[in-house]
Amino acid sequence: NAGVMQNPRHLVRRRGQEARLRCSPMKGHSHVYWYRQLPEEGLKFMVYLQKENIIDESGMPKERFSAEFPKEGPSILRIQQVVRGDSAAYFCASSLTGTGETEAFFGQGTRLTVV
Amino acid sequence: AQSVTQLGSHVSVSEGALVLLRCNYSSSVPPYLFWYVQYPNQGLQLLLKYTSAATLVKGINGFEAEFKKSETSFHLTKPSAHMSDAAEYFCAVSESGANSKLTFGKGITLSVRP
């Protein structure tokens, strides 16, 4: 049973370009979470999705960021017109249920560098 | 709203010494508490979790943590540090009755001296 798969592992974008980060949850998991880790900081919640629905996007920046989790295929975190401040590690996690006690399994992350 | 405080950013111990990593939380409802470990350029791996059963929780790799409601703490301990324990450790909280989104502390880097 493969774990949470994220790709690419490393992504370099020039300012103004778009970044697309992909996350395939563990088999059987329909709950996906995206987190951002800035240097010297812990992970910050961005968005929680359950197949085709955004459940909680309270941590998403209001502009340029969007997320989706289609019926088929991976979850996508999209960042339009990237800026230097978007450089960070982005982690995806999945869980079997959406309740608070459920363990979230993390991918290895995508490290975005904006030059 | 919930929050996690991990005081200090770096702890250094000698191999074989006790490891103690502190975590205090704030939550308006009964919390679920987690400790994750992150090795360089890797994702997070769950060490242990508290979900309102036993207050002393045993995890992988010899780690354990004790939930103390009166102190709003969930400190992580290991009796004897091993070189392979060198990593970054994150304490996190989620809320009972809510979804699984986690609020993390800033993390503590553990170094182990030979």
C-alpha cells in the first residue's frame, strides 16, 4: 500500500509563473489536507478537501491560491503568479476519516523555490 | 481556537541521555494531541497520539508522552537517546468534534551528541 505521493519533489518557478503541486492520497483515503512549511516555522494548515468538495479553506491566502480534489485523479494545489514569498515546502496529508482523532499520513512534500 | 507552544527551537543531548521535548497546548474543547517526527527533506511521521484514552501514550522508537490536562501539556520523552533520534519534532493538536486539520507548534530540532 503506497503512502501519500506528492510530485514533483522539487519545483523551481520564476516570479509570475504558475506552480501546480500534485498529491495522491493513500489508497482508500478520501480526505486530503494541504500544509505549508516556511523556513524555521512549523506547518500551517491551508485547506481540507474531501472528494470534489472543499470543506475548510480557512488557511488559504485569498488570492492566487486554489485547490481541488476531483472525483478521479490527484488533488492539486495551484499557485498563480508566484512570488518569492511562496517559496516553501508544501505537504499533503490524507486520512481515512475526517474526524479529529484520525491519524493523518503525510507525503514527502514539494519544495517550491521561486527565483 | 487552538494553539501549540513548543518552547525553544533546539535541544541537544548526549547519546544515552534522557530526551524531554516540551509541548503545551490551548484548546477550547477536549483536544487530540500528536507528536510527529521529520527527518531532513522528508515528510512527517507519526510518533504517537492521545485521543482521550490512557493519559500515558507509548509510541514508536521508544518514545512516550503524558497528557496532563491540569498543565495543558503533552511532553515527549525517551529514556535513552540514540543517534538516529536526531530530527525535528512537532507537536500538534486537533479538536474533538471537528475535522482532522492539525495545528502545529514551531518544532524542536533534537541533536544527539556521541
